[in-house]
Amino acid sequence: MTAPWDFPDYDDHEGVHLFRDQASGLTAVIAIHSTALGPAAGGTRFWHYPNRADAITDALRLSRGMSYKNAMAGLPMGGGKGVILADPQRTKTPEMLAAFGRAVDSLGGRYVTAEDVGMSDADMVEIRKQTMHVAGLPVGSDAAGGDPGPSTSLGVFLGVKAAIRRAMKRDDIAGVHVAIQGVGSVGGTLARRLAAEGAKLTLADVDAARAERLAAELGAVTVAAGDIARVEADVFSPCALGAILDETSIPLLSAPIVAGAANNQLATKEDGARLHARGVLYAPDYVINGGGIINVGLEYLGQGDRADVEERIGHIPGRLEQIWDESAATGDPAAEVADRIARRLIGRV
Ligand code: NAI
């Protein structure tokens, strides 16, 4: 049997905690990558994994990603991630959530959870009954916190505009063509913001009716989900799945800018270099999509309201500029530069 520190994705994680509660059926992993900047924050994923090793790998990768994302967002928080191993029916019970809440609490605040894939704010309310180390709870409209989608979308919108400013040398986006993959919580709001400033939009979603409805509302056009990355646009904005930029899709890309919300857009590390070699201006995903964690981070820290969240999200374009400047100066891909800056911030070189 392989121990967590023998996994290829183990990166001197401070802790990898395995939890099992027989009474509720909970099997969970909490990985703490770094607490150098503060409590390790990152959502909990509820997912059916084919085996336990895959769940550990996911927790190791995602927690490192959260260290990078939180550091780049300027939050006094480290990186961690929870993973609950669901059964094939994805049965989630209050007892299981309570057991997970006790697991989080046992770490004494070194790990702070929130929602991720498969978890809702209602689940956070259940977990809150067992521990105070949880964010993403329902809040009032002027407060920090709650649904991270709108905050993520604001950061991506500002990031897309920063990329257009840099690559196309223009401040206004009227007539600039943006192709959006996935018009859910983040992509849908992004489309509305871009349309309000006159951008030309092409939308795609595996839920074709959803894309059609939004296109009709915004005067946009749609294409089949499989064709969106090839659309001849100024910006390709991935707002659906991860790992969509790989050795097959990158050569087919038409847009000179890639800037979107999806987590883990690059299938492998080499794909950052592939984008760079093609001259694509890439906005590293964990930098441009940091708005949501800023929102729940400030909620947990009790440091401000919605106006403060928006003020901090306003720094995302500056961070992207820093990355693009360093990339231009060194000739290194933006993805690599971002990792380097993030590791510097958390004291890992
Ligand atoms: P969502 O579930 O609300 O929307 C995703 C949309 O993508 C859905 O409409 C879905 O039908 C569509 N979709 C799925 N596969 C597709 C495909 N192959 N082609 C085209 N469309 C496809 O999710 P949400 O919250 O909008 O998140 C979007 C992405 O942004 C995800 O990768 C997520 O991890 C990432 N993200 C979201 C944050 C948030 O605050 N919601 C924060 C940071 C990252």
C-alpha cells in the first residue's frame, strides 16, 4: 500500500488526514497543503471516486491549488481541501455531514471548509452545527459570503477586460468577440456583463437549451458544445470543465486570448508551454477565478462586507498584469510564472 507521501502529487503537504466514521458511512480526506499564510482554506468535494487512491490524489492536487489561489488573491489563508468519498448512488445524509463537521473541527481551525462540487450552502449549515471552521453559509445581500458564483464572475469579467487591454490595446470591449464555454452560474453572469458593454458573444453549453435561452436574451449566437474552442473569436473563455486545454485542443484554438473561470484548465503542465508557444495570452485560472474565494474568505475572517469583497476583486487585473509582465520579461509561459509567484508567496521555492 502506498502512503500519501509516496503519491506523485504529494508536495510536502503539511498534513493528509484520513477520516472514517462507521456509523454514518463517512469516508473522507482532508489535505492541508500549506498554512504559511493562515488557516488552510478550500471547499469540500462530494464525489464518487473509482477508488480511494484517486480521492487522495484529488485532495493533494486541489489543496495545493488552493494554496496558490489564496496566495494570489492576497488572502491571509493557506491551502487545503476536503474530499468526501460518495457511494455510487451519491447518498449524502445529515449524519455523514455531521461526522464530516466533527472531522473538520478536530483539526482545530487549521482547515476551513466551504462548498465545492457536490456540496451546497445547506450542507455548510449542517456542518456549521459541529464546527465554526466553515464558510459559504447563506448571508445577507450586503455581507461578504454566500454564493461565490457572482464574485467569481466579476473577477473573470475584469480579467477578460485586462487581457483585451493588453493583447488588443483597447479599453472598451464593444464589438470584441468572446466565445464562452459553459453558461452556468459563472459563465452566464459573465455573458450578461460582457453583453452590457457591447461585446459580441458566441455561447455553448452541453445543456443546449440553456445556451439558446441566454443567447436569445442577449442577442448572441450559439454553437454546439464541441465546437466552441474553435470559434474565430478574440477571447476563448472556458467556464465549464477542467482539463480542456491539451495537445489536441490547443492547436485548434483560434482565439489569441484564453481567459475563463474553469478550474484546472490545463490538462498537463506542458499545456501552459503549448499555449505560450502559440502566442496565446493566457490568464492563469486560479488567478482570474479567485473572486469566489475572496468572497467566502472575507466571510470566514469577518473582514468586511460586499464592498470590501469587490475592492479586493478589483486587484485581480493587476495580478494578471504582473504575471504577463514577468512572462514577457523572462520568456516563460504565464502558467509557469504564476506557479512561481504563488510558491514564492507561500515560502516554497
Ligand atoms: P455551473 O455548474 O453553474 O455551470 C457549468 C456549466 O457548464 C453548466 O451550464 C453545464 O451544463 C456546462 N457544461 C458542462 N460541461 C460542458 C461542456 N463540455 N461544454 C459546454 N458546457 C458544459 O458551474 P459554475 O459554478 O458556473 O462553474 C464553472 C467553472 O468555474 C467550473 O470549472 C468551476 O470549477 C469553476 N469555478 C467556479 C467558481 C464559482 O464560484 N462558482 C469559483 C472558481 C472556479
